[in-house]
Amino acid sequence: MTLNCNGKLIDLSTPKVMGILNLTPDSFYDGGKYEGEQGILGQVEKMLAEGATFIDVGAYSSRPGAAIVTLEDELTRIVPVVTMLIKTFPKINLSIDTFRSKVADACLKEGATMVNDISAGIQDDRMLAVVAEHGIPYCMMHMKGTPQNMQQNTDYSDLVVDLLYYFSERIARAREYHINDVIIDPGFGFSKTLEQNYTLLQNLDLLQTLELPILVGLSRKSMIYKVLEKTPQEALNGTTALHMVALQKGARILRVHDVAAAIECIILNEQLN
């Protein structure tokens, strides 16, 4: 499996790490942590040095019940940062975490190389057209509803079967736009109870039937720290444990806050295969 990021082929035969850069004041773990030019550049430089292949930049918190951010505010938060990062790190593979096509388009025009859309194009019917126009990889996540109401949408006839149906439909829609590089994200913590998250992880390998790269976002989430009766700040060890399970079940990209720990997971997992 490979991804074409603006002419650079990323080989996913060995799993890769996507480092998270939140520009929001209310993200569940690192909200407001990276403010100002030096804070942002320092964190990105650290993640790249530790081995991140991608940096995922978001300016709209998608945690359950997150506040709504206007389009103007999202653009104001993210576009200058994207411009700065591309200028400072010209070879960076920058992923844009947004469900809005105008935000994606503005950032892609600045040199970003991927879109990470929690709504799989459902929230903005222009998103797939924008992705197709730029010819970049597209990560589509499973979620029902919006971040504001998704935790009221956790009813499934069969969780894994429902996800397979959802992705089959969204992939077919992306193919209609001739989007070649599609990544699927099962959406841990999105429209799923704690128990459903673990059912999904246990059956993650079944998503390989879609024959597309699987991105997993488990880092420091409530499915970890609630079970351990810890805080997000204390959930790194639990995150690492579940990352190894995800790798064993076919994850090709780990989306993480802690790049060095995730790289170690990948190295050790490669020794088992």
C-alpha cells in the first residue's frame, strides 16, 4: 500500500505515525497547549524528529459535545499555521483535520498534502470535489451525527457490519470522484460506547476486507483512561498497549499525541511479523 502525497510516495508496508497538532483551546488532552509561533514550531519539529511521517493539524475540536466553531474562526486559526509550517518544513506531509471543504481547499492551496475528514464528506457535499481537484489522499472516518450529538447515536444492528456498509458506500462515492488514495478511520470514541470501542478494536482486522489503509486514533482517549480510572495525561501506557493490538490487527497509520512511543510500538511489532 502506498499514498501519493503531492508526488511523494509513502510506503505503508511498514506502519507510519501521524502526529497530532491541535490548534483548539478545548481539545480533550492538549487544548490550548501549543500557542504562538515558537510553541507550534517547537512541537512540530519534535514530532518530526521523533519519526512522524504526517502531521495532522486541526482547528475544530471534535471531542463529544465540543463547541461549534464558525468557518471564519477555523480559517483564521489554521491557514496561517499551515503557511508557516510549509515555509519552515518544506518537505512536511501536512494533513488537514477538517470536515469543511473551504478550509480544506485553502490549506491545500498553501501546500498541505492530505485531508482527514471526520464526516467522510457527509457534513459538506463539496468536500469530495475539492479532494479530487487537488488529487491528494483522503482519510474518511466513521461517525453518526456531529461532534455535538454523536454520543446520542450509538445504536447498531451489528457494529462491524454497519461500519463495513458505511465505508463501502462512502468509498464508492469517493471513487465516483476518481479519488485514488482513500484511508479509513473506524472512529474510536465517535458515536460509540466504551464497550463498542473495544468490540471494534477486537474486530479491527475485519476492516481489512475493504483493502484500504486503516488509520487508528486511540491516543489518550476516554476508552483508555476511564477503564484505568486515570486522566488523559496519565493514559500513555494504556495508549501504547492498545496501539500494539491495533497494529496486530492491521492498522497502517497511528494518529497520536506521543510520536516516540508509537514509533517504538511499530518497531517492536515489526519484530513479531
